Amino acid sequence: MAEKILALNVPPGIRRDGAYIEGDLTCVDGQWVRFDRNRPRKIGGYFRITNELPNKIYGIYIDDFDDLSNIYTGHQDGIGEVIIYSDGSPGRFYDRTPGGFATNADYLWQIDQMFDSDSGQSLIIAHPGLNLTNIGNTTATAVLSGIEEDTSDFITLTGATPPPDVSGGVLITHPYAWFYGSDGFVTWSVPNTPGDVTIASGGGGLAGARIAESKIVKGLSYRSGGGASPSALFWSLNSLIRATFIGGAAVFRFDTISNQTTILSSRTPIEYDGVFYWWAVDRYMRFVGFPQEVPNDKNLDWFFANLNQNCRQKVFSFKVPRRGEIWTCFPYGDATECTHAVIYNVRNNAWYDTELPNNGRTDGTAAQTYGYPFLTGAQAEAGEYKLWQHETGWDEVDGGLVNAVNSYFQTGNLAAPTATGHDKELQSIMLEPDFVQTGNMSVRIVGKNNARGPSVLSTQHAFSDQTEVIYLKDSRRFFQMLFSSNVVGGYYLMGTPCLHIRETGGRDTA
């Protein structure tokens, strides 16, 4: 066989499910790599905002005000606030925990915000539910409130008829505040008055409504009522319910969209451009007017096989709209915090995954006015935890320390029978790299003589943005290409590298 040139057009995604000889050049491994414009690209770096968080964070909310971003964080000991200025410099951490607040390792916070006409102030509404280890927990706890742009302690939410303690959480669909929990319970506030649920004033009352047979665990605002009136979606343990404003004495109408859907974690439902996504206990779902499964033939089995089900409530989702992504962070194997993430790319309809840095993350929120997502660390340093700003540069910046972020991807198989039509070994002669690149990269051949044989790594070949040709000279019956970037300031976006191959003398399956 004469020399042949293969264009390495790598499809988007990382395939974890299936057998060794399967599919095309779709990647079979990767770390800190995304698929942007259908091409492999290094994920952005992360910058430490503060290392003053007093504990692991399970509940985060960002409030943009003037030239500040206020990040509210809930943990087992209470609630606090980190102030970030428009230039990215953080202010101090403020502890805003109510006096006498009882510590509990099971607190999972839901935090939102609305204007309160009684006080004339914008309030941060927070609920510490005892749901971190048990999504179905029925113990009710009080709803708290704190003044926006203030550093005073939170207090129990008060008003003419304060909302009852609940086990599920809180939701704001302006101008209403919702409170929900066990046995399908929901109630709502008087318009623009979160501390008052008086029926005569338009609230849902202390008895509220029972809209499902099981606990309501999550609610999200859903603007699809008549005249863009306030509406909401509520997830119970086994159903999806829509609340629609109708006015009058009833105020809201409730209809069950499905009583045959489930939810893995109350922290996974997320809205992306009007479509709602969440993880069920056995698949990925979206709501587009009706529930619909999102197909995943890349890592669905891998996700559920490696998810620590004992920590399912620690699974959380956030989005990176600039890259068209929804990240779901989860505890891998025996890990008790989220150490890995599966990523669904809405634009490319592609699935991939990555290990998370620094032994994982505990919570995260999408970019808003400030423009960057924020995630909280799972690893203590001197008894305190870190808040990270992601998608920033290409390195890990932790105070004065700057570390390279290792990013790599490994293509699918280039097999002799499929590449040439003959059952011979292939020799990789040389590679013409095609990357938008900063800093040195490297490439290696990962080869096998048959599907069940041991993998053999070739010599590592370094190349810069000036390298025109890389000489390889490795022979395998099956081989994959492993590209990596692991230098400070390193970045890449792959184009279409060209690999020169030819057959060798014989077939070798030993």
C-alpha cells in the first residue's frame, strides 16, 4: 500500500460506553477538554476569588447590584456573603448567620431574591432544608430572609401571616414567593410581600395546596402563562407539575404534566434558553412543553455505573452559555463530593466529561452580569474553603501560585481494516499538526494489536505552534492519537491535522 493521508476530523464528544472497536474517531478519553465549533478545545482556567469560606457550600446564589456581585453561600453552620467588585477583586467574606442557628450537616440551601413592599427593600430569601443526604426528608425548617446589599444577620422571614416551615424549598416567580415541601405541599405569598401568605390578600394561606402525592423537591420559574403571567414548574419525587396564574380566588391552576417522571437530585433542574433539563434516576430529561428524554449514547451507562448513589443529592448542575454547555457534577465511585462532571453541549448535541480540579467542587452558578461562573471548592485549606471563578485564562491561579492545567484528548481507533480495507498493521509516518495553539503540546500513539490486547504508549513527541511536521514511525494494528497540553499558559483549538500512514509487512494479532 502506498502512503495515505488521513484527515483527523474528530467528531464532538467522548465515548465512554460501548466496546473498544466501535464507531469513528470520536474520542474515547479526555480531560479538561470541550468541543467548541465541533472541535476539541481546552476548557478555560480558574481563579481563586477567596479562601475564607467557613465550610463546604451546598447552596449558592449570585445577586448583581450596581458594580458589585454579591455571592450568597449556604453551609452546615449558616449563611454568608462574598462581595466581588467589577474588576474581579473580592471584598471580605461576611457571616450573616442568624443568632442561635443550629448547625446541621444535612443542610441543603435554596436561595432566591425578591422585592418586599412591606419593608421597601429587596430581600434574599433562603431555606436550609435537611435534604443533603435524603431527597425525601420530611423535616420542616424555617424560611430565612436577609436584606440585599447589607451585612446584618438573616432572620426568620416575617410578615402578617408568615409562611409555614417547609421541607422542600423556596422559589420566586415575581411577584410571588413560593414555599413547598412534603406530601405535595405548596403555598405562595401575597404579591411583592414574601413574608405574608394571607388568603384574603392573594396568598396561598398556611394550608396551601396539595399538588402531588409525594414531596415537592424543586421549583423553577416558567414564563408561559397567558399574557406572560407568572408560572412555575415543580418537581415532586415522581411527577412534574405546572402552576399557571389564573387570578381570582383560586389565583393559580395546577396541572400534572407527568406522573411518570423522576428526579435524581433536587440540584439538577436547570433552565437553558426556555428549555428545562434535569437528571431522572435513570436518564437525562428536558421539558419542551412536555417531558422528553435527551438521548445519550456516549456516557449514560458510565455516569450511572460510577455515580455514588449514597451522595445523589450532592449532584448539581450549572451552565456555561457561552460554550453551549450544561455541566452536571457528581461524586465518582467512592467519592463523597463531586469529583467529575458530565457535560451536555446543547449546540452540538454532544456529550463529554471531565475530572474536576482540586478534589472537586460542591456547588456552582452560571455567569450573569459579571460574566463568569463561580464554583466552590471541596478541599479545605487551614480549615477554610475556596470560591473559584471559572472560565478565566488557561491556568489555575491560587493567590500567587500559577499552575498549568492538564488538558488532553484521545481519539477513537484508526484500525487497519477500516482505514485501508486490508487487515495489516499500520505505520504512522508523520503528522502535520493543525492547531490554534499557545505553548508546547505533545502527541503520542496509543496502540493495540487486537481489541483485547494491552495498550502500548509510544514516545512522546512535543510540538510548538511553529512545528510543521512530526515524525512518528510507530506501527500498530489499531491505534489512537493522544494529544495533550500541560504547560502554564497552554491553550489549543484543534483544526484538521493530517496523518500520513502506510501498511507494514503483515498482520499481527498476538
